[in-house]
Amino acid sequence: MAGTGLILITSTTGPQPADFADVRATNLAVVLRFVREHAPCSRADIAASTGLNKATVSSLVADLIDRRLVRETGLTENRVGRPATMLVLDGSPYAAIGVEINVDHVSAVATDLAGERLLTWRRSFAAGDSVNQGVASVGAIVRRVVNRMAKEERQVLGLAVAVPGLVDVQGTVRLAPNLGWRDADLGGDLAKALRDPGFPIQVDNDANLAALAEQRFGAHAGAADLVYLTGEIGVGAGIILDGRLRRGGLGYSGEIGHVQLDPDGPPCYCGRRGCLEAMAGIGSVLRGAPAPAEIHPAEIQIEIEEVVRLARAGDPGTLATLAAAGRSLGRGVSILANLLDPEVVVLGGHYVPLVAWLLPAVHAELGERVLAPGAGGCQVVASTLGQDAAALGGAARVLDSVDSGRLPGGLSRIS
């Protein structure tokens, strides 16, 4: 119908034009990410790098300034042409909260929009408590954090909780054996305990969130292909490939701790023998040290310190135990390197103080078992984020939501 100005729609099932608000929210997120990654930067820098026209960038920046997500820092003359007004992240009215539930403690971290820690708190927790008791413990520490943020006049953007176990894509804790939990709607229960707090609550596996923390804040921040190995009672893997966290079809990826290395090896709680967790987990290291076979979670840190003391003193039994654990860990890392070809594998948790004795054996195994020359360039390093990496990763998950378009104060989009 040429000349009529009418558009003939022939199908309602094909691709439809994006909603303007959705497009604008996406563009706001693009600009916000650019400022986070390249600050201080100018409006012209943003336009040149993102492909958005200058008028659109100016409008988007004005919106972000109104939301107090971005602020101007003055002029810079160290550039070609006229001085430019530079932009940096603001985010002073906002906070992201991450919480980790472990077998003997609950830890909480709050950060600002730039990822700077506002507080780190920890309280004791007893594995084996019911889900209701766990919700009460987590709820209590979250309320304290939220109250502190309120006193600082900060709006909480969201909460993400790390759990050592299988968490499906809906956030249900399907199985957390070290906590004794099964089929727990932790996010929903927390929302009720907090009386619908007004911010989203997410739940994820602890290794997944620790991997996000490493990618955003760690020594290898920005790595597109990274694996984080927990060094707690269990051994799990958080996997980032092509810059994205990979959870698998149902959310159960990363259970490398139950890859069988030796069918005649020591028993694992899963019922099989010779799993990576049984041969290279922290429990295997402590069983080899002059300490009781069964160690209460609250005593693990003390026992790790004793292992370190003995290793530094050259105790033959301790050194042999660490070398054996390192070889088994190296076999597990070799599987990851052959299958995924990561840039870096980060050892976290209780592995960190032991890396001086674990890494030589890990590297030797990589050299022998990885098909690609030079182990495919895979590095194995210790985490620099400390014992609260998973909680920090919870905050990172919230900040990723902001980067993806869930912006406070107006337009928002859940990616």
C-alpha cells in the first residue's frame, strides 16, 4: 500500500521492535559499564567507544547523574582539543550485599557501586541446623547490614547468598550435604524473614559467586576464561567461559569434587571412592597431619595453621601429605585444563595458605597430563580475596545485575 503511510503487519510471532524503555535501560547500562571500566572518561570517549551518538550519550549521562550513579570530576586538559568534563562512578547512595553460608560461619560483605568494601561481618553458624535456623541466622546478619546501610543513607540494591551445594537456576537449594539441607527455597524464606525487604534476593552456589568475585575484583580481574576452586570442606568449581558464568542446564555445573580419580582411593561422603574431594580436599590434608581424623569445622583454621607450621619446619609426614594432595589436585586441574582451556585456575579458601607446598606438585601434573603445549597457557594461582570471596562474589552478582540494566531510581530491566 505504497503512499498510504500504513505498515502491514503479516505476523505476530516474528521479532518485534524493542520497547523504547528497554532500549534506553540497555543503553544506560552500556554507558555505566564503560564508566566503571574506563573512568575517568568523557562523554566523547563514551560515544567513540560505544557507537552511540553524542546527543544520546549526553542524555544518558544526565540520567545517570540524576540517579547518582555517575558524577563529574571537572575538566582535563591532557588531551587533544578542548578540555573535557570527566566522569567517574558515584554510587554513594547505594550498596550491594553478599552473604556466604559455610559449615561453621555466616559472613556478609557490603560494597559500594565501585566494589569498595563498606563492611565485612562474620558470625558463627552450626552445620546441621535446620533450614529455618539457617534462615534466622542469615536474616539476623542481613538486617544488621541493612540497618547500617540505612544509617549511612544508602539504598540496598540487592542481596545474593552463597551456599555450598547444588542450587538450581531458580535459586532453590536442591542439595547442600555439608549443611544437611535439601530442597530449600532459601530466597523465598529469606524474603519472608526480612518481611519483603524491597530489594531482590538471589541464591547461588558458593564457587560460582567466588568466581564472579575473582573476575571482578581479583588479581586476574577481567579474565574471560577463569575457574575458581573452593578449598573448604568440599571442592567445587566456579566456571567462567567467554566472560560469562556457566551454570549448566539446571544450575548444577562445577561439581568437580566428585570426579573420580582413583576407584581404589579413600572413601568419599558421596558413597564412591577416590573422588577429587576425598584425595585433595582439605579433609585429606588434615587427616594426614598429626590431628584427629574427624575435625570440627570450627577447628579447621587452627589445624591448617598447624599444618603450615609443620611444613615450614620440614616435617616429612606433613610434606608427603601435601605433595600427595597436590598431585591429586593437579590431576583435577588437568581435567579442567584439557576440557575448558581456562586462562587461570584460582585456588581459594583453605588452599591459599598451603599453596607453597601444593603448587609444585600441581604444576608437575599439569606438565605431564595436559595435551596442549605449556598446559595451554593455564596458570594456577592462589586467590588474593581472602576467606570471604564467595560473600564478595554475592555483592559482585548484585553489581552485575546493575551492569545488565537493573538500575535504581526509574527505568529498570532484569536481564
